[in-house]
Amino acid sequence: MKEGRIIKGIGGFYYVDDSINIYECKARGILRKNNETPMVGDKVHFSILNQEEKLGMVEEILQRKNELIRPPVVNVDQAVVVFAITQPEPNLSLLNRFLVLAEGQMLDIIICFNKIDLQQQKDYMWMVDIYEKAGYKVLLATKENSDGIEKLKRALCGKVSVFAGPSGVGKSTLLNQVQSNIHLQTGGLSTKNERGKHTTRHVELIPLNQRGWVVDTPGFSSLKIDFTEEAELQYCFPELRSLAGNCRFSSCLHENEPSCSVKKAVEDNLIAKERYESYLQLLEEIRSNRRY
Ligand SMILES: Nc1nc2c(ncn2[C@@H]2O[C@H](COP(=O)(O)OP(=O)(O)OP(=O)(O)O)[C@@H](O)[C@H]2O)c(=O)[nH]1
Ligand SMILES: [Mg+2]
Ligand SMILES: [Zn+2]
């Protein structure tokens, strides 16, 4: 029996990469009977039915580390959250949502600000500061800047990374730069028709030469946070997480409670106001979700 990873699933066939070949596999009936549906990203044991034609059978799904719903991929290590510094104008409250969702899945996170050819450094460094202060790794890139692309390549090495971010920020363009045999469609699709076409596209892991896989995703313009407990949210903000336990009340949600270490840190400018405001906004959203 061999071990491999499912990189694509289409119409009941699973494409399993054993890092030398890609096998077209069906899933053993017992898996279906046990309600175990193979997912893109799954590590599996498979048997070879025909070596010449690269046909096989998925026999067993190995334990999953995590499961993303959007995109539907499992065993993801890292999220690369791509935002353009302009065109489209960055919406930081949306960026914070992307980050919260990735944190909730325990992913490593890289923020990539793209299109830095379109502005002077002084016009976008304030954003970089906000996220570096929060503790994130921030990369700056353009489709032409090889230094940014090199850093990105290094960060992708050996991991399964999902590229996420709004439409038109340059996710597919960046991936095309990372490796010359990746030919993703680019161009910032805008009409309804084209967007429909885009979202039905199959999710797949794209193998990297330098080990690792990447997943491109279509841009989302809104994201729903589906937490049920307000108290969970603070753990999805690294700069709040590191202060947890320093407030007077152990149940502190850092809103209006007295002797709150988070509010103090915001006053002292150690936590960015923009981030804290997103936190409060999301807290309110979790509450109102629960009301319905
Ligand atoms: N000026 C500039 N334009 C860029 C850069 N990167 C991408 N673009 C342009 O931005 C547009 C959108 O790029 P895409 O790569 O299609 O964006 P995307 O994030 O994949 O968009 P969706 O697939 O719709 O989510 C294209 O016209 C690119 O040529 C960059 O670094 N600088
Ligand atoms: Mg794209
Ligand atoms: Zn507090």
C-alpha cells in the first residue's frame, strides 16, 4: 500500500499525488458505507490497480488535521491572505475577518500586501505597521518584484497554503509568478457571468517544485464569522490573546469592564485602534447571530 495526498476530486475520481506520480483513483466502497468522503488535501493509503496507466484505489483516509469549508480543503497548514494596497481599496475590517477565520482554524498566517508598485511606501506603511504590531508576518509584493516573490516562495516551502483575499487583489497573478508552470486565469473578473464561472471551478492543490502545495481561491467580498461564544473571539486576535489573563475579571471581554488590560493597551497605542474596533464589531455580530 502506498501513501499519497488527494490533490483534486472530480466526478467520483480522486487524483492522488505520491510526490512522484499522480494516480487516478476511485474510493473503496467501504469508505462510502462509513460515510467517509475523501476530500482534497486528504492523506490517504491507496493501492495501485494499474501502474502503467496510473490507476489506483483509495483504501483509507488518514486522520485530518483540520477541515476548511470555504474552500473545501483539509489538512491546510497556512493561509496567505492577500490584499492590494489599492485597486481595489483595502477594507481592513474585511482583512480582520479573514484573519479571524484563519486563526479559528489554527492556521499559520502570512499577510501579503500586493500591488506596491501603485503607491509610495509612505502611503501604505501604516497598514504594514498595524499588522506587524499585531504580531503577523507581512510580505510586500508586486507582480514584478522578484524579492517579494522569492520571500513568498520560501514561505510556501513544504506546506499546504491556501491563498485567500478579495477579488482582483492579485492572488492568481502572484501564484503564476511563484512557478512558471502554473497558468491560472487572471484579470479581475467583474461581470456576474464571469464570477459564476469562477466559483464553480474545482478546488485543487497545485504541487510546487520546491515541495508543498498551493490552493488558489476565488475572491470573497464578505465573510461570515460563525462563532457561537463571544469569549472565543479574543483568541483569534494574537495581540489580545497575549494579554488574556491580565484583566481584573477572568471573564473580561474587553469592552467596558474595569481594569481591562486590553483597553489599557489600546490607550497606550500598543494595540491598533482599527484592530480593536474590528474586535468589538465582531463581538456584537456574534451576539446578534445568537439571537436568531
Ligand atoms: N499594478 C499591479 N497590478 C497587478 C499586480 N498583481 C496583479 N495585478 C493585476 O490585478 C488584476 C487582478 O489580478 P488577479 O490575479 O486576477 O486577481 P485575483 O486576486 O486572482 O482575483 P480573483 O480570482 O477574482 O479573486 C489583474 O489585472 C492583474 O494584472 C501588481 O502587483 N501590480
Ligand atoms: Mg484569481
Ligand atoms: Zn479585558
